[in-house]
Amino acid sequence: MTPPRDDMGTGVDLPRPPRRVVSLVPSLTEALARSRPEVLVGATDWCTHPGDLDVARVRGTKNPDRGAIEGLRPDLVIANKEENRELDVTRLRAAGVPVWVTVIETLPQALTSMERLFTRALGGPVPDWLDAARALWSGPLPDVAATVAVPIWRDPWMVVGRSTFTGDLLRRAGFANAFAGHPDRYPHMELERIDRPDVDLVLLPDEPYAFSGQDGPEAFRTAPTRLVSGRLITWYGPSLLEAHTVLRGLAEAR
């Protein structure tokens, strides 16, 4: 039987549906905890949802403890091309650990990738929340209500640029990314290029940089700012349901 292929086109040998899974992707950890909690045995320190998640922790997304992962005897490790390092994937596979790598740069990719993960990799049905998310986010693009900038770091400032899940999600909510045309996906940017009159709103997420009421808004003099949950604009699991309500509501209020 031909092994299923992950989003990178790599065949992953899964002789039976996995019973022990380690997730190195916060979004997908939440998705598994919601729909297949019985198989989830390990996750990163960044996997913060659900709040009561009780599994072994294997350090971070960029520096996972491969020894700890191997010690959990997983049937499958779930990774992401952007969030995890190729080196870690390669070394886990060399140790005999099957790894399923996802590739997600747009909302349609996210929906398709998660469907393949649950059906092809895990051998189960499509979760109800995934069907609901597909229904909510389908249809024609809404009109642009506002142009936004999304910093993800400061000192130095970095923003969301081209070809990102966040940019695509925001466009489908009714926002245009001010830096969608930049050649880099996450470019460094001088503050004055973010804080400018043609940017209607600066969205300040609480991850990866933890912007807060005391750290971020005070830097802007021209463009208005709004604090947002990073989970709602960067995660692609069950959070997509809440993201639709919050982001569409924010766009409609412009």
C-alpha cells in the first residue's frame, strides 16, 4: 500500500492510524486536542490552547527536545514548514520517527491541509469545526474596509509581508495588508514606514512579540492601533471560528 504523502510530498509510513502523536505546531495541537485528544501525548511549550492541556512538553518549536520526543515513542510527529526547522525534521526521521510536515500560507491551504491531516495521516473523519470553518470562510472576498499593518516584533520592528497565512486571513476578513507587496514575508521595517497616514489601523498581536497596552501603542503617533489576540490572526485550527466573528466584526465597524 502506498504511504500517504504530507504537504511537502514526502511519503510517511503509517502502517496503522497513529495512537501516539507529538505536535510541534500550536495551531495543530489545539486542533488535535479538540478532536483527537486520546492520541496527543506531547506538545511544545508554545502550545497554550486549550489551557488545561495535560501532555508532555518537548521544549519550543525552533528548539524541540528530540530526545524527549523519541522517548515518548510517537507513531507520528506533526510539524510545519514555517514554524519548525528542517534540521529537526530530518534528524527525527533519521531516528525512525515518522514526521508529517504541513505547508500553510493561505486559508484555503490551511483548510485542505487540516483535512488531509485528519483523514490521511490520522485515519479519521473530518472534524465538525473544520467543516464549520470552511463554510464560514468560503465565498467571494469582501470589499476592503481598511488597510492594516501587522507588526510581529519591535526593536527591530518587523511586520507581516507577502504570502502569509495572516495576510490571507485578514484579506478574507475585509482588510488589506499594507505590506502585501513587499518582497519579504516578514520584513524589517522602520517605524515611520508603519506609522503613516495611509495605514488605517495597526494590529498589535500578543505573539510572537507580546504587545500590550504598555508596550506598543505608545510608539505610534499617526496610525491608530488595536491590540488583538495573536491566536486569532496566526493560528489555523478551531480558532478560525472565533476569528471569523472577531475579525469580520472589526472590519464591519470601520
